[in-house]
Amino acid sequence: MNRISAAYDHCESVIKHHSKTFFRAFSLLPKNQRRAVWAVYAFCRKADDIVDEGSPPEVLDRFEREFESFLEGTFEEQPIWIALDDVFKRFNMDREAFRDMIKGQRMDLAGRRYMKMDDVLDYSYHVASTVGLMLLPILAPGKERELREDGIYLGYALQLTNILRDVGEDLDRGRLYLPQDLLVKHECSVEDLREGRTTEAFRLVWEEMAGMAEHYYSLSMRTIGLYPIYSRAPVKGAALLYKEILNEVRKNGYDVFSKKNFVSGDEKEKIISTIS
């Protein structure tokens, strides 16, 4: 096995381990596009792990410098960089999207507070919409400009879903992404959140944000017909599979504090089978 294939295999193992939802959806792509998605995911996962593992800011700074060196053609013989180098040679990648994603990770390191929904959407752009912009040259070459806005909306939807699924986990890390104005509006106490209480006030906050996520899922599908046939089903599948997480939380009585809400393998297959 050559070094590039081995690098892609490593990236595939990363997405298979960390996101069975995205792995299932994007497995529908042709080989070159599929492997490119794996490489982009592995890059994003590396940046995310630096922050989630509580590393000091210098570690993210070093990763950022490694990326800038990579863009100049100098990189270490590590699987992520080897695979990403092949991706950049095959596709017209958006460098700024990668840089913006790193900026988003820095927001977590800085312990940013989210006062309004616009603040949450700005964060969501940096950590999630940017990933969509990274993938557009792979999924729909030549259509990046036309698909940009709805790609950003899909990122909003996916990240809001993450936030609503991971409230308890994020609080354990000292983070709260539910905006202050929404908590005040529904008289939802941060203390109740820390205690893991699924109060009526919390459900109202949760549902208001879930409604926004569902709105952005809907907007993001307006231009699905502009994607090539080979990537239409994977993009739609990723959206539908992730959106279903919201319904799983509802089924579980809004308990996002003591359990991980996820879509079962059987349910995923059922959803995938409905995509035309």
C-alpha cells in the first residue's frame, strides 16, 4: 500500500470512529470524493480534539502554523497532511474556510460567552459552516458560489443540533452555547442546567433553538438540485440523519444531561433508503 492510500485509510478510521452519521452518509460518494471528505474530516477532528482535550492555546497556534506551512508546500509525513496534500492537488479547495475553522476553535479556547442567537450563529459558521465550504469543491466543483449560502445554512443547522444534543457534555467542559437572551426570555436558570433538570423553561429554550435548526435544514435543501447526482444523496442524507437527532432528544424527554442521544443503525438505514 502506498503512503497516500495508507494516509486516506487513517482518515477513514478517524471519521468511522468519531462520526458514524457522516461516515454512513458520505460513504455513498465515489472513491475520490469519499476519500477527500475523510481527509477534510480528519483535519477538522484534529483541530477539535486540541480544544476538547483542554490543550493550551499554544497547541492550536502550532497546528495553525503547520497548516500555513502545508499551504506553502512544507509538511511533516503525517497521514492528515499527506492525504490533504492529495486533496488540494485534486480539488480547488477554499483556504479561507480552513483558516476560519481554526478561528472557531480559538473561540472555545477563549471561553467566549454567547449573549444572543447571532453570537451562536457566528460561532456555528466558524466551526461548522466552514466545513461545508471546505467540502463544496469536492461535492460540487464549479458550483461553489451558487451553493455557498445554503451550505452555510446547513452548517448552522448541524451545529445547532450538536449544541442541543450536547448541553450536558458542554457544561461539564465549562461551556454553554445556549444564548443568554433566550434563557432570560424563558426564565431558564443556568443552575437548573448545571443540575441536569429538564424543566419546562429548558424545554421551551430547547424547542425554540430546535425550530431554528429545522428552519435552516429546510433552507439548506433549496439548492440540493444543483449538486451533481453523485453527491446529492450524501448531502441530503447527512442533513436528514443529523436532523433526526432532534427527534431522538424529544423521544427521550429532552434528557441531554445524562444520556447521549443518537440515531440507531437501523433508523439510519431506513432514512437513507428513503432518499431519492
